[in-house]
Amino acid sequence: MMSFIIKNLPILIVITPLMFSLIVAVLNNNRLAWALSTFATFLTMIFTILLCFEVSYKSNISYYLGNWPPPLGIEYVIDTISIIPIMIVSVIGLIATLFAHNFFTLEIDEKLVSKTYSLWLLTIAGLIGLITTADAFNLFVFLEISSLSAVALVALGSKVDRKALVAGYNYLILGAVGATFYVIGVGLLYGVTGTLNMGDLAQKIPALGLNKSVIVAFAFMMLGIMVKAAVFPLHIWLPNAYAYAPSPVSVLLAATATKVSIYILVRISYTIFGSSYEIYSFESLRYILLYLAILAMFAGTIMAIFEKDVKKLLAHSSIAQIGYIILGISLATSSGIASSFIHLINHALIKAGLFMSVVAMGYYTLKRIDVNTIAGIGRRLPITFFAFVICALSLAGLPLTVGFISKLYLIKAAYMSEGIWLPFLILVSSALSLIYIWKLIEGLWYNQKNSKPEKIKELPEIYIPLLFITFLNIYFGIDAGLIIDNSFIASDALISGIK
Amino acid sequence: MANEFYIYLSILTPLIAFFITPLLSSSPNLRDSLGPIGGIVTFYSSLNIASLYLDGEMLNFTFFQINETLSISFKITGLGVIFGLVASGLWILASIYTIGYMRGNKEKNQTRFFTFYSIAIFAAICIAYSGNLLTLFIFYEVLTFSTYPLVAHKQNDEAKKAGRLYMGILVGTSIVFLLPAIIIVWVLTGSLDFSPNGVLKGNISNEYVPFLLALFAFGIGKAALMPFHRWLPVAMVAPTPVSALLHAVAVVKAGVFSMLVVITHVFGIDFLTETNGAVWLIWVSSITLLLSSCIAITKDDLKARLAYSTISQLSYIVLGGAIATNIAVQGASLHIVMHAVGKITLFFAAGSIYVATHLSKISDLNGIGKSMPLTFIAFFIGSLSIIGVPPMGGSWSKFYLMLGSVEKEYLVVISILCISTLLNVYYLLEIPAKAFFQPQKTNTQVTKHPLIVYPTLFAAMLTIVLFIYIEPLKNITNLLFGNQ
């Protein structure tokens, strides 16, 4: 039994949430649906942990779906690189599911709750599938699974605010554009190489030399995924989608969805086209990404400073943070990519914690969580407020939190490859981010003069996920060796794949 | 191994006080006694550390190894010993004083106040004994954040605004300037450790030295070099014990301490002399020194005047570092002690006046000296020490700073020091003079709290004691560079 599980781990982490989503869909009992979803995500996390151990001594697990060998069949690859986003999705998936129950029962029609859990698991399955698959077309399938279910989840926020429907629609259209661009690229590649397997593509592309369809394919694929990853200026779907989605969905999407897309971005540029790195001269693309990242850093931060809606504010800050991650990738050095991976993990922890604490504080107001409507709530919910402050300081990159470790390595990498001007820009934008963080902290703590005495008390049900993620924010800020080392292993593996 | 015990003890004591204080909110007497007890324990262990240091023991331990180059570790340096002694010793006095002030003034949220007070001391002690730049930076930020609730203690609009400026300048400068400076050192040398003769020599080309030093000097906003000095006057909205211990001792001294550590243990004074990398800093600190003295004269608010006087005195210390000779740095490190004791006396006195009469304007103090003579005598003695008149401790440090500038033949610096001393005389002695010799304007009710008066007098006495018993401190400063 055990050896069977070990052998089939790469597919189990995808199939578990997928199967449970079918079961959950037909249930009538909301509590049971939640329990089963929690169980499914828990199981997924166990499988992921087992997979971690496997990867740690095999370093590269290749799995043939249905025992069909690669060029024809679909291959799943788990290596030191892909294990990082898998870990993010499964851990955040479990935490967000634990967190979700109170909010789904409050924010969604009772009849729809079990369906919501079904979509929820489907999103998680899609995201994990995206990471594991080594087949370019299969990747498109998972891209559609995860984004369509995510769109439906966003639109479910319409009970609280009907704008969720528009937000979901925008997300749908732009997501579809991104996916279509991607699949056009895949089609072109298939036309010239006759294969869909990523490893196979990587081997065949260099032989084609400076082929125009390959260049066009590369452009289409990158652009498509950049929409999905909300790289500035292709980010416009993101703020509204995060802001109007039901609270737990904001948590899940903010912490995982864009991270997975960024991972795919790295995979496309390094694994598929990496072997022809010289020919396609990543050098010029690299600068495009670098400047977009700098723009994202400032644009996201400045939009966040002027934003009043708290969830939207956090979404804008996500755009800036994605900028940091893209910046690391665009440096195209081992330490640059490692710093991106570090921030990929750390930002997932930070944003999950922030969204969780913010929506928990907005639980009683049920309306849009505005800077004014939550004034003084921090005093009445000291524990949630404490979690919020820790995560917010982590976002600002203060020492003893994970955000600091990210910043330390990102700046070091930037300084080593570009000189002093780039770290300076990064730091100015991160100092600016203090403005909106401080606005939130002050707003939550100081009482508004005309605040009416509402019935507000802590939600003990969410303590476990919330405090756990806050703890992780501090723990990995001190004992950061695990994250740093694995990120460097992953980036070295990527870079060595080029040569 | 047993020797490291004292480092643990001095670091953990304020941390334990931080965790216990909120639990004791229902019994104020027990809660408030934690401060003096913690202070005594910390001071005792700091004394032991100092004597071990004088015996030539090398104390260091690593709290946490993040990876090969990054660690949170502690190490005893001469400067650290001095700063540790100052912070913990004055904590005893200040904590007694604080009890009197908070109760005499009937402040709200006392438990929160004492909680953050202890964590700020914890951060200061950690800065004193930090063994590398990363540890220094971490606790530098902890200190900023832990003092925010103290600055904004009154929670009105003024406090909120002041807190915003305080955080904005201190965190902003540390992120934008200090952090890249640290990372540049890390990239250049491959490590962040302190070494008694500096680590940069041979790793950086000479023309970049002034720029890197500038990143450090302006990044350490707590040293209040102009133009990043505004946070200190606005922080005076905090209750006076905060201004006394934190904004005359712990926070600002953490700033100048970091400056001196960077100058001696990262750059190395020989390297700075060789490259002339610190010459610009002499001018910037001299200008700060003069300008802030001039601004101090114009201030009628007692605490604001003391704040500007603090800015000016901090520049003496930075100046000593920038002159970068053995004697000047010794003078600077002695000035950490002397100014701390002198200024805490002045702030204690200012707080006593406020609690007793609720007056904060200097122009209202006419003739009040007769009803509270002890406080004003203490204020007078403290002022003399700041000015640098023997037999007060402050004369030693000024003497050494002068010696240092003579040695390097910076004649302009000597004249600036003299002018500034004259300005000090004017703006500090005006206050007791008015209190004693001017006729009283209004009849003000005077209420005294014994816990306030005695720490003030004691601190004043300490300035005289430090003049006579300078020997042990001098021994420590002699060991700063490990060659004598």
C-alpha cells in the first residue's frame, strides 16, 4: 500500500482534491462539505510532505500518466524547483480551508455552500496540476480548470456586493485572453517541433535555430502567462477580483494563484526556451521584465496609498510585490532567481495572513471593508489585530519577519548584478509601502469619534489558521535557512538547466 | 561558559519583565516594582560583563545561525560595555522616577506603558552587545517599533502626528540608507561581523568610502544628524520618563553607539584616516552641533529646548567618531556616558516641574525655584555637566574631544566646540537663573511626589561622582582598540 502511494504521489496530489470536489458537490450538509474539504486538503498536504522527502533524495521524479511514455503520453515532473510552489499551494490550501467555514456560511447562499467547496477544491487541484505537469498542452487544461473555477468563486461574492459579478466577468475575459495567447504559442511550437512535452521541446528548439514561429510562440506564451501572473500593466483584473470575492477566496487567490503563474513564467523561459537561451537572447527580454517590475513596484504601492477599500489596497500591494518577484527573475542570475523564490514563499505567507486578519476584522460589518468602517476595531479584537500587525510589518520587510529575509536577498542580488541604483529604487518603494501599512495600523487602532457600539467580538474558530500563519511569518523570519537553502537549490537547478 | 551567563542575564531580564508586566496589571505595586528589580539585575550583570572585559575575556555567543554568513550573535566590545552600563544603570533610576511620574500625573494605560518600556530596554541592551551588523539592525528596528506606543501614548491627534513623523523618519532612513549600506558591506567583505580594526580595508576602493559612510551616517537616523533630526523634538509629546530614558539615553545613544561601532569596527579609524573618508562628516556634525544650539535658544518649551540640546550633544559624539583618532573616539565614548547622565538629570527635573506645577514653558518658570529648590539645584548641576565645567563628569569627555581635534589640528573644530559651549551656557543656565532670581509671576500650586525628587537629585550627584571615579571608564575606553 505504502509503496503504491509513494510511487503514485505526483498524481495523488492532483487527484485527491479533484475527486473530493466531485463528492463535495453532491452533499447537502454544509458542515460535512467543509469537513471533507479540510480532509482533502489535509491529505494533499500529507502527500506533498511525503513528496518532499522523495525529492530530497531523488531530486527529480518523473511520472508517466497511465504509463504512457513522454512524447505521446503526459508526463508529470516533480523536482527541487516545482516542489516549492506545490508546497505553497498545499499548505495555504489547508490553512485557507480551515479558515473558510465561518465566512462561506455568512457570505454565500446556504444552498450554494457545498458547491462552493467543490469549486474551491477544483481550484486547488488545478493549481497543483499546473505545477506538476510537464506537458505544455496539459498545462493549458489545468490553467482553464483553475481559472474557470476561480472565476466562479469570485462571482459568488455577489450576495455581499453585486459588483463581484463584474469583477468575475473581467477576470473571466482577461483570463481567457491569457489562456488563449498561451495555447496559440503552444500550437505554434507543436507545429514546428511536433511535440508537447516540455523536456522534448527543450531538446528540439535549439536545432531550429532562429525560427520565426518559435519566437512568436515564445512571445505569445510569455504574454499569456504574464496576464495570469498580473505583471504590471496586465494586472487590471486583479484588484477587483480580490476585493469582491468572498473572503476565503481572496485569501486563497492572493496567496497562491499569481505565485503559480509566476512559477510557470520561470519554467517557460528557463526550461522550455532555456536551452536556446543564447539564441533568443533573454538579455533584451530581461530588461523589459526589469522595467515592468520597477513600474509595478511603484504603481502598486502608490495605488495602495490612495486606496480606501482595504481588500483592494492589499490587492494593489500584491501587484507591487509581484513586481519584486519579477525583478528577481529578470536579474537572470542564480541569486536573483533564488531571491524570487524566497519572496514567492514569503509573500504567500504574508498575504495569506493579511487577508485573513483583515476579513476577520470585517466579519461583523459585512459591507465593503473600508478604512473608515473598520476604525478602532483593532482595539476590540486584540488577537486578530496582533496577527495583522505582525503580517503588515512583515510586508514592510521589518527584521525578524519573513519579509526582511526576502528583501535582504533581493537587494543583495540586485546590487550584485545592477549596482546601487536598483537597490535604491527597491528600498524607496518599500519605504513608501510603509505609508499605507501605517495608514491601516493607525486606522484600526485609533477610534473614530462617531463609531457606533456594534456587537463585535473575536472569532475563536479562526485562531488556529490565523495564528499559525502569523507564527510562520516570524519563525521563518528567524530560522530562514530552510527557505533560503531550498530556493538556492532550485535556482541553481534552473540555471544549470540552461548550460 | 559561565561567563556568558551574564550576557544572557542582562538580555533576558528586560525581556522577562516585558512578558510579566501585562500579567500583573491588576496589582500596580507589584507591576511597578519589576522595573527597579529588572534594572538592578541588568546593571549587576553589566558590571560583571565590564569586569570580565577588563580582564581580557572574550565573550561571544551565537543565538541563531541562519546560514553560513548570516547569524544573530552577540559579542562584547568596549563600546558595548559602556552603552550597556549606561542603559541598564539609568534604567534603575528612570524606573523609580517613572513610577512617581505616572502616578503623580495620573496617566492612563500604565500597564501598556511599562510593557513597552521594558521591551525598549531589551532592544537597547541587545544593540549594545550585538556581534554583527545584522543583529544591530534587527534590534535597531525593534527599538523604533517598541518606542512608538510610548511616543503616541496620549493617543490624541498631536501624539498621532508625532508618532507618524517619528516612525517615518526613523524607519524610512533605516530602510532607504542603512539597509543598503549593510548589504554593500556584506557583498564587499562576505561577512557582517565586527572586527576591532575594521573589515573594509582592502575590500573597497578609496573613493567610495565617503559615500558608504554617508549611507551609514544618514541611515542611522537615531543619531539625529541634520537633516534627519526632526523626529527627536516631536517625540517630546511622550510622557517625560520616555523622553528621559529613551530620548536622552536608550534611543539616541543607540544611534550614536551604532555610529561609533560602524566607524571603529566596520571602517576602522586607521582606514578612515588613510582615505580621508570621514572629513565631510566632521563638517556635517559641526554644522548640526551649532545650528541645533542656535535653535535651542529660540525654544520656549522646556522639553523642546532640551531636545535640541540633545541633538547638539549627539553631534559631539559623531564628531568624535569622525575625527577618527584614538583619543577623539575615547572622548566620544565617554561622552555617551556623561551626556546620558547629565541629560537624564535635566529631563527628570523638567518632568518634576511638570508634575508639580503643570508648567512646560520656560517663561512661566520665573521665581519657581524657591518652592522647589532641590529640583532646580539638580537642574543646575546637570547643566554644568552638559556644559563641561569641572567638577562634573562632562568636562572629561569635552577635554578628550578637544585633545583629539588638537591632535589632528582641526582648529575650526576647536573654535566650534568653544562657541557651542558658550551657547550651552546661555540656553541651559537661563532656566535655573530665571527660577531663582526672577520675581514670581503667578501663584502656582506645587505638589511633590518623593519618587520623583530623589532620582533627580541622585542623577545630579552621579555627574559629580563620574568626575572623580573616571578611572574604570577610562580603562574600558583604553581597551577599545585592543592595543594598550
